[in-house]
Amino acid sequence: MPEVISTNKTIAKNTLLTYVRMLFNLIVSLYTSRVILQVLGVDDLGTYQIVGGIVSIFTFIGGSMAGATSRFLAYEIPLGNIERLKKTFAASLNVNLSAALLLILICETIGLWLVKNILSIPSGREDAAMIVYQLSILSTVLTFIQIPYNAAIIAHEKISVFAYIGILDTLLKLLICFLIVVLPIDKLVAYAILITITGATVQFIYWIYCKHHFEECVFSCKIDKEIMKPLLTFSGWDLLNNFCFGAKQQGINLLLNTFFSVALNAACGFSNTIYAAVRGFANNFMISVRPVITKAFSTKDYRRMQELIIDSSNFSFSLMLLLSMPFFFEGNFIVTLWLKNPPNWTIVFCQLQLVTCIISVLFSPVYYGIVATGKNKLYAIQDSFLMLLSLPVTYLLLKKGFSPLVPFVVLIVTELIKSNLYVYILKRNISEYKISNFYRKSVMPCCIMALLCISLTFLSSLIFEQSGWLRFIIVSLSSTLSVCILSYYFLLNIYYRQKFNQKIRSIFFSN
């Protein structure tokens, strides 16, 4: 029987589960980052970041299939054709296996040359760096194979399973912090080995669950051309987009490494940790909403689709602002508390990354609306051009002697341009989509709310000049109250306000 489009209640339940997972992951991630910095040191951690980053350049191959598989599985599920589901999954798995082999080939040739000839590795750490590199390749290959199984879980909206396995993954990484201290081998090598073992364990669990719960998760060598062609076309454009994204991300690392040192790579790595942790909260919400948007498009329910895009944009933005505000005003206190002795530039890197993240999450539901249509050529070309353009611009500015902040400022400008273009691409793909509604009901209210929140939080920060726990608590409370109250008045539509008011009345005036 075909699965119906999820209700708001189901979305809320799935979102809550992902937030529990994410909150746990965030707490553990902050702790483990601190421990790993202390155990490895700035130079070894920077080496791990830059060497592992070479492999991640080529993860665009698998990343392209992740979006394609999620989209095509979610599209087919409400239609109830199990045979097409089986063929879609089999096609995806075969492509991912092929991509894994291609990754190994590229990494052992081009990637190896980059590690040996381009990277600035601290003297005496070349052998350890090479071991880290090979283990990074293995970890990435395992990730490729895991992609179709992850996509199946998300497409079926079994978010609880996704959350529980994610918590297990986090616990295993917490265990690494203790093992790395006691293992009698090179700490950098030990860390890389343990990360690889953790990835293999998680992959095995995903495989077992999907084999027993989803009928379509069966390997087959047979290729259905009718399914393979649109899958490869979609993933091909995503391949280009993800390649450029990976090139942009690691290009920044390489430029920082070339013009400065591995210490700045470590600072950039910590800013990426904060970015990933905070962005993860918004992404977890989109994990719940993304298949629903695709299913709404599959059944031609465009009104529901637009409502989901607007509501999820508003919610994601509010959440990002809520998480980011204390960091904008109390970044020094938070980072020092977290890392004790953070590398130079870490704080401002984190703050600029969060600005990029806030812009991105506001428009990410629009992006997933484009993905739902299966017409990703235009946005792939647009994104690729802008991301590649950012690298020579960054290079020229750094060469002229500008500060290490340049790459992150360029990223903010790039994100603003490409995100706004998403809206017009979605209109081109779906004529029923109303651009004015999105800007009137989402972008403008979010901008006004953000300005008011920043103003109110700034005023509260003036109460205490001295940094410390009291100032941090006051600023955090002020920003939280500002975001919550202003979100209610600016971002909630009439339906959600009524539901919220009813819930409050039922709690306090149940009689």
C-alpha cells in the first residue's frame, strides 16, 4: 500500500527525534574536539584536517548519489510500485559501488600526488600523514556504500532508526577519546584507525536494518535503463555541483595552508565543527521535511509543497538564529571554555561560518523543492560557477596580503547570490510556485526579526562589560527570549499560532 504524505504531527515527531540525536551529538562533539586537540596537539590535528581533506575533495562522487537516491526513492514510495523501488535501489547501489572504485583510483593517483608534492606537512610526520591518508580513503569508500541504505531509511521516514544509529556513532567516537590516550602507538595514527573502525561498524548496522525492514533493499546486477538514465542524469549534475563544493571547501584549506600554516587549518577545522554542529540542527529538521516535499510534488500537491517550503524556512531560520546569537556576542567566552587555548582566528572563523549557515538554511527548503522536481541542471551549473569563482577571487585577495578572513567573507557573498537564485529556478521548474509568497512570508519577516533580535541582545550585553558566566547567561537568555517571542509574531502563520495558543490553554487552563 502506498505511503501517504506525512502530516505535520508526523513531521514534528520525526524532528523531535532528530533533535534529541543532534543535541547529544553536539555535546559529545564539543567534548571530543577538546580532548582530541589536547591529545594530538595543533600541528597533528591540522595535519589530520588537511590530509583527510584531500580525500574529501573527491567525496563529491558519492555525495551526488546521496541526493539522487533520496529523491527517487521518496518519489516512488507514495506511488506504491515495489518493483520500481527495487530497481531504483539496485541501480543506486551499483552506481555507488562503481563510484567507490573510481574514488580509490583517483585518490591513489591525483590525490597521492597532492599529498606528497603540494601539502605543507610538518617535518617528521610524513609517514603518519600517509597512513592517515590511506585510512581516510577506506572510511570514505565505506561511506559510499552506506549512502543507498541511509537514503532508504530517510525516504521511508524511519527517523527514529536514523537517530538511534547516530547516537551509537557518537558514543563510539566518545570511546575513541579514551582509547587514543591509552593505546601505545602514534596518537595521530591511532585516531585515524579508530575513526575507520567506527565507520565500518555503523555501516554494518545500517545494512542489517535495511535488509530486514525494507523489501526494496536487495542487491541486483540487473540494470533497468528506464530507471538508470534519469538517475544518472540527476546524479551527473549533482556530481558537478558536489565536485565544485568539495573543491571550494578544500581549496580554502589549501589556500590557508599555502599562505599561512597548519595552525590556521586547525582553526578552520574547529570553525567547521561549529558550523556542522549548528547546521546539523537545521539539517535534522530538513531530514524530516525533505521526503515530504518530494512526496507532495510526486502527487502534484503544489499548495502543500509551497506551505512546507515556507514553514520549514521560517523554522530553520529561527532555530539557526537561536543557536548562533550567543556565539556572536560571547564567542570568545564559549570557544575558550570549549578549547581552553584555541588557535588564533578560531573565534572569528566560527562567527563568519555561522553567518553563512544562517543564509543557507533560510533558502535550503527551496533547494530541496528544486531537487524534488528532478530538474537540477540549472542550479548545478549556477552553484558550480559561483563556487569555483570564489577560489581565484580568494587567491588574489590573499596574495595581495589580505587577512585569513577573506575566504569566509567571500563565502558569505557567494551564499547570498546563489541562495536567492534558487527561488527563481524553482519558479522555472514549477509554474504554480509563487516567488512573492516566499519573500513576503519568509525572507522579509526573517530579516526584520533578525535585526530586532540582534539589537535587543546587544542592549542586554551592555549590562555587563566583563566577560564571564553571568554575562553569558544574560546574553543567552535575552537572545532566546527575543528569538522565541519575535518568531511567534513574525514567522508563525495563523494556523500555527492558533495551535500554539490552544496548547498553552490546555496546559494552564485545562479545566
